[in-house]
Amino acid sequence: MAWLPVLLSGVVLACLLALGTWQVKRLQWKEALIDQIELRINAGPVDLSTMEQVHAQSGDVEYRPVRVEGAFRHTGERHYFATWQGQSGYFVHTPLKLDDGRFIFVNRGFVPFDRKDPATRSEGQVIGGVRVNGLARNGLTEKPSFIVPDNDIGKNIFYWKDLDTMARTAGLPSAAKVLPFYVDADDTPNPGGLPVGGVTRIDLPNNHLQYAVTWYGLALALCGVLFLWWQRSRRPG
């Protein structure tokens, strides 16, 4: 049944070619995404009202520079478990009260484990009006993966950025409106050095070309094996 190995090899070859082609498409998608992010982060900052219009139109404000003004409500700090430059700790998300009474959360930056308590970094608890420049970030509506732990509301430790729960547990007025996106503050130093701003991670691995070459290479190798097998099968016994 010489036809059976050929049939099976044909199926495998088709799968390898399909995987290679899929990786090429993923490569094109990833390169377009990287180019889009580069354009966004290098654009000039816009005010909050403009960013709200962008969000209303597309629902996507990710990595767009923005400036916001208001007063921090430090009692509403929410702490997101994170690592920064090899150190474990938290990103401090603080509600910023806008002039119109609404709130937007600002990721002010990183603090180590032993500085989670605001009392240990009182210099950085700025009072009064502030202007924050940073990058707008989309809010999440659900846990990004089943392997991510549930947020520990009792200990004020968040493992994913559930803005609705952050707002609900921050002690804000019951009728307060919280914007559906947040801001990663830039690296402008805070008094006392904490939180450390500028913690936005923009790291998009792009190994799709390598994967495509691997799949196509395996397909080529399989074609070589089939060719050698075909040549041998033609030789007289």
C-alpha cells in the first residue's frame, strides 16, 4: 500500500504549509500593531475631553498620550500587584477628582511591598490640584486569563485591573461617575521619590517570522524526504 505514506505525508505537508501561512498573517498583523502603537505614543498629548471623544467613537484609547487635571483622592488608592525592574510590589492606582466632579483612575507608578501603606510615603501624597501627563489605557471588563488569580478586595490587592471594582471599593461618593479608562502617569518624579512613574510596559514579542520559517522549513524537508522515497521506489528491485 505505497499510496498510504504518500497520502499521510500530503496531509502533514498541507498542515505545515497552513501553519506557515498563518504565521505570516500573524506577522503582518503584529507589525501593523507595533506601527500603530509607535504612532500613538509619539503623538502629542491631548486633553481629557478629546480622549473621551476617541473612546466614545472607538472604545480604544490604548497608549494615546493625554493630560488630566484634578485632585487626588489618596484614601481611594487601589494596589495592583506588579514587578518593576526586578522588584516586586504594587502599581498605585489613585482616583483623580476632576473639576466637574467625575473621577478617573491614575496609575501613579510603582511602590515596593514594604511601602504599600501610604503612611510610609507621605511626601508623595500630593494635596491639591495637579496636572498629570501620561498614556491612556483601556479598562478591562473581565479577567484576562483563568490562570490570573481573583482580586483580593479585602487586602486591596488587584491581580487584574477591574476598574468597576476599583471604583466600587475606593470609597467614592455613591453617585460618582468614574471614566471607563485610566491613565498611566509618565516618569515625572513624585515628591519623596514614590510612587515611581513611567511604568507603562510596551513589549510586544514578534517571533512570527521565525515560526513561519520553521513551519515552511519543515514542509520543505518533508518534500525532500518524499522526493528521495519516490526515487528509491522507482529503482528496480
